[in-house]
Amino acid sequence: MTGALPSQEAITAKRIRGCMHQRILGGMADDTSARMKRPTLDLFKQQAARLNMSLPAYFDHLAAQEENQAKLAKATAAFDGALAKPGFVEAFDAHFGGLPSTAAGTHHTHRAA
């Protein structure tokens, strides 16, 4: 009795791993493989195609976006911390001239998220 034939997903994954292992940089593979469910992979492929990117390029893009979000969150926390310090806003306004006036002569004090 022979074993079950491998699924198309398993065959594709094996081909991808084989291709990735062919790319060698300084004696070490510069890529690796990852397992994910088919619907997730299909979603990533669709998103990459919409941006006219290869799947590896799209994953690089996602990683860069996540890094940027983490940096933005850190900067936002630092800014919010500075705003909470007594006298900071007043000193900022004194140095930079305050907020611009609107046509009605009021100041807007909210920030966009």
C-alpha cells in the first residue's frame, strides 16, 4: 500500500523552500520558509498582487510598516509625555507664536489620531 500523495500546497511549499535555499549570501541562506494556513497565504498573495509586488517583497513591505508603526507609537508617547509636563505648552506657544487663529478667532486644541 502506498502513502497518500502530497497535497499541492505541500508540493508548492517544497518548491518555494528549494528556491529559497538556492539563494546564498555569504555562505548562509538569506531567506527562510514559514508555514501558514492556505487562506492566509491566499490573502497575502492578493494583497501583494494589488501592489504589484512579489510575495517576499510584500512581506518586507509589511515588516517595514510594522517597524514604522512601532516608531510612531514611541514618538507619540514621548510627545504626549512632553505635553503633560507643566508649562510645556505655554513655553512652546511663547517660543513659536502659539496656534494659528481661525476665521472665527478661536484656537483648535485637538490633534488628529
